[in-house]
Amino acid sequence: MLLSHVESLCENQGCSTLALNVNKHNTRAIKAYRRNGFIISRSTFNHIGLGFYMDDFYMTKALPRRLAT
């Protein structure tokens, strides 16, 4: 329900893409996002301080284009 709500908000704002980061080892979340139309766009590896890193997938979903009224 949350994804659907966020998608509607983004569409109403004229956004063309919805994007998020998900940890590469979070297979349940990756599967859920794929089931909801997201694709893995790239892999990211970012230092977040004190020797810690975020090892994520950047996932995107194309949103339907709204016609101007």
C-alpha cells in the first residue's frame, strides 16, 4: 500500500521515475520491489563513515506519463 501511495504522489507531481536504494543482501525486499515493477539500475558502494559502507542496489521504476490538461 505504501508503494502505491508514493507512486500516486509522484505521478501527481509529474515525476517520470521512482527510485530507491536497497541493500544487496536484502533478497526479500529486492524480490518485493521487482514484483512491483522496479529494476536494478546500478550497483552502489558508498563510504558512510568510521569504516562502514553501504553496499546497495539503486532500483528504479518508470512511472506512466501524464498528459497535460
